[in-house]
Amino acid sequence: MGGGGDSRIPSILNEYVPENISVIVRTYSFDPEIAWGQISSWLEELKPALVIGESLGALNAIRISGVPHLLVSPSLNAPLYVGYLAFLALLPGVTPVLDRVYRPKVGDRQELHFTFRTMRKYRALRRRALSNSPAAGGKDYFHAFFGVHDHYRRSGIVSVRTWKRFFGPKDSFTMYDGTHFMEEEFVVSMLLPKIISLCPSSNE
């Protein structure tokens, strides 16, 4: 949410990945329906070997089928909060306040606009994404990274229990001694080796 082409993790990866691996990031709409049209078009264009999703972006990554998936701090329950609280955006003044509070950093970042029509679509996004999970019969590879000190785990927005419910046993995720926003040392020492192991071109 609020990420994009100049987000931190892709920027770090671009510094360290081998030359035969390309890290490609696109900034898509906050509206799930518009976003999926954009993502579908990019999939046709890029034909990725691996998809990575962070936080709320994990849902759109999971929804993509036919490729391995790596997820960083996947917020599988955030769409429930966004969807159930959509009615608040009908109250006068709430949308401008939310837009201001959650204003993204300057740069190539996702524009956030909290309208009722957009927020209520997030529960459907979650259903569609999790229909690709192993619990629903999906056959793709999934692995998640969770921060031990992720403050969003207290509220359940990020939940290891929810992850295990849909994606299986303990070997489907890794804990790291960091926060929700994976620190550079863990991007380099944990995420990058996993990326290299899953990219066919890195084994040539």
C-alpha cells in the first residue's frame, strides 16, 4: 500500500542481484479491479519467472498463478479490515483525512484514495487471491517471510496463523529478527538467496 517503482526492497535487490536476473517493479492502482487489469497486462508483457509481494501487495502477488511466489510480511487480513471499514468513507470528511494520514512518500508511488467503492472491493480481492492457495487446491510454490518484531502482528493484520491455514506447514515460511519492513540485512541474507534459488536463469 503506497509502494511503487522506487520502493525500498526492489531498490535494495537491484543493487545485489546477479546480472542475469532482472528486478522489475510497476506501480499499480489502489483500486483492486483496475490494478488487476494493469497486472494482467504486465504479465503478458513480462512473463516473469518469479513474483514477489510485500505487505498488502502480497494479495495481488498470490492471485497470479503459474509462477513461484515469495511474500514479505504478507498482510492477508488487511483486506478484511479495509472492506469492513469501507462504510466509514461514506461519512463526510473521512476520505480526505484517510488520504492525508496515509499519504505515500514522494516519488513513483501508488496513489491512495480511500473511497467506499474502492475499499469495499478488498474483501473480494482476498477471496480471489486465496483461491490460488494450496488450501484451495492451488499448485504454485509459496514462501513467506515474517518479522519477529512486526507490530502489525498484534492486530492480526499480519498473521502467521492465517498464513499456515492457507499455505501449509512450518517450512512454508521463515521468521527473521526484524520488523514489518524487512531490513536491508535480511533482504540480502535471506530474501536474495531465495530469489536466486528460484530463478531458472541464475542456475545457468
